[in-house]
Amino acid sequence: MERTKVADILQKGLSGTEINVKGWVRTRRDYKNIVFIAINDGSVIHNIQVVAETSNFDEALIKLLTTGSCVSVEGMLVESQGKGQALEIQASKIVVYGTADGEKYPLQRKGHSLEFLREIAHLRPRTNTFGAIFRMRHEMAYAIHRFFHEKGFYWLHTPIITGSDAEGAGAMFRVTTLDPLNPPKKEDGSINYAEDFFGKETNLTVSGQLEGELGALALSQVYTFGPTFRAENSNTTRHLAEFWMIEPEVAFFELKENMDLAEEFLKYLVSTALQNCRADLEFLNKMYDNDLIARLESVLASPFERLTYTDAVEILKSCGHPFEYPVDWGTDLQSEHERYLVEKHFGKPVILTDYPKHIKAFYMKQNEDGKTVRAMDVLFPGIGEVIGGSQREEDYDKLYQRIQEMGIHEKDLWWYLETRKYGTAPHSGFGLGFERLMLFVTGMGNIRDVIPFPRFPQNAEF
């Protein structure tokens, strides 16, 4: 008999039909000569109850129906006589695919901490929490591609291995085939990367932006969506060493159009979560964040507030709030500053623009005041910065001068500079950290809990 997913059973209401369901036993209850087992197959957060009369099955088989075991059940789908579910399966045939020792199975009991579940990342997808998060992660990824496809963007596959540092931060993972114990050396004692696989020093990318700009200056509007890497020794709830980034780049866009795109994009994703992930959201809202659904709905309720960095600093300086980090013009805003603006002052998402150029990346277009650049950050409640972007500097001389000022090696970016020599154009873009988005739409408090296998300092087990 062909398998029917639990999601389809509950959605289509197939009562009165013979059915086959396959999945993992979540719970088992024994009552007189009946065994009640709840089966989940990952297609939906809800379980389907199976009722098995012990007299119809071999005793040895019944003993194998423990929490964590994997089974196939055939039987009649009927309206449930008990509370807690509308439908149940009256089992006529049960096959156990895989057993689970009730004494050793780590998920035998409920109430495990998220910290403990990170230690068993190979099993945590079987919990309600992570089943919900990973289903939502899929839905959000699909929505991202759908949004850009419908707007005529092209998905550009940018390199994971790169010889440039888009952010200029230097915290990158090196890629090499050289012998770590005895690498070839130059006369001055430094490592001779000319003998490496690529003939130069290479690293895992921190961003696909620079390559994305090349695509935008030919195809007009592109986006990247792929893994990025930062070798920062940051053990925080907001940092990962491996994470995913979405980075649209658009030719003939200036800062206003860039902000419009970012706001439309975020509202589309939040709306998709509310429409397509309702059951999972209701579970997370109940178990982890009672304000989650209301907060998501509030994002859609009104236009985002837009103001300059300078105006934001004045608000923060005069508000009287005791910030841990002092704020003044020229300082990089901390999460506490960003969240105050969003959660206390405006009560809705905020887009800040025109930051001091010395705290922003070299590629951002300089304003006429000589002090600020056409940067933009989108700030969300509970998160702070969720998107960072800018209009890009299309003027060759200004870009070259900025590279020199920041001490960046021109030889690593010659190709980027050349795009400003041949058919340069105004263009803009931004980056959305996928895991930051997932933190917001799931209400989780730690970024390590919204990616299947988190990579952070001293952890690459799975």
C-alpha cells in the first residue's frame, strides 16, 4: 500500500479509508489490551494516533513499539473516540523498520534543554521544536527564491573559495593544500603560496557581494544565496562561523530604491511565514515566545521608519536611557541602541541611512559631505540589524582612494576596480543573514538553534 504523509491525512480528512503511514514513534501508552502510539513523519508538527489491539499482534512486536522506533502502520482511518485528536488509525498491520532502546534513546523523555539538544544535533530534528524550525527554514528559503524570481532577478552562483576579502576584516578561513608542518618558504621566510593549489593565498568567502556586483553590471538584477564563513572567535547567541547569506545587487538602483526593495522583501518573507507556517508558528509561540505571532504581524502593519544615522544618534543621546555602551556621532551602534530605536522609540522596524564612512566598508558610495556614505541598515525588534546594505561607489577615483585609505591590497581587487573603468553605473545592494531572519520568524533566542548543524568555536562535530 502506498504511504500517505501525516500532513495529507490531517489536511484531506480521509476518514473511512484504508491507509498506510510511516514514521517515528513519539509516545506510547498502554491501556488494558490496547496500545496507543503517536507517530510523526516530519511532514507536519502534529502526530497521528495509532490504536493497536494487542491480541491482533505478536507480543514480541508490541514490545518493539517504543519511543524513537521507526514503523510502518496499515489500517483503517476513523474518527477518534478520544480527546486530543480528530482522527486515528485502527492498526491491522505493523512493521518495525528500526528499534530504539528505551533505556538509551536520548529523546525518551520530554523537557530537554536547547543546550543539551545542541550536543545531539544528529537527533534533535526529531523533536517538535526542531522539526518546526527546519520546516520553516525550508519555507523561507523557497520564499526567497520565489520573491526574486517573480521580480525578474537571476540567481548568481558566486564562489565559495575566493582570493579577496569583501569586508576587509581579515577574519577568514584559509584554503590550502600545502603541508601545514613544512610549507614552502620564500627567501624572507614567509609562506610561498605560489606553490599552493591555486597559486595564491585563498580563503572561504565572507560574502558573495563583490562577485554579485559583476553580475548586476551585466544582467541588471541578480541575487546570491549561499554559505559564507567568518573565522571570528565569537561565542555569542548571534554569531556562527558558517551561515547563509542572501545578497541582491541591482544596477541603476540608488539608496531609496534599495530601501524599498529591502522593505518589500522582508514583508514578503514575514507574510509567507504567517500564511504557510501557521501550525509551526503556533507551537513556537506557545512554547518559546508568546509574542511571536503578534510581533510578526506588527512588521506588516505599517511602513518602516526611515531616518539618518545622525538623527538616530541625537535621539539616543537625548532619550535618557542608561545604555551600557555610550553613543556619540562616529561610534558604531550596538544592538542595545538599535533595539531601543525599534522597540522603545518608534515601535516598528527602522531603516538607518548615511553612516560615517570610517565605520563602513570601502565599497559604499560617499556622500557629498565627505563624512558619510550611502549605507543602510534595517533594524528589527528583538534582533537589531537584520539587513545591511548600501549604494555602491561607482566612481573609479573615489573607490581607488578609499581602498588606499583602508590599506587594502589593490592587487586583490584589480578586477573589481576595472568594472568602474568599463561601463560603470549606479548600483546598490544589501545582505540578509538567513539565520538572523530565522531567529526573527521563529522567536528562538540563539542562532545555533536555527541552523541544522551549527559551526562555532571548538565545535564541528556533525
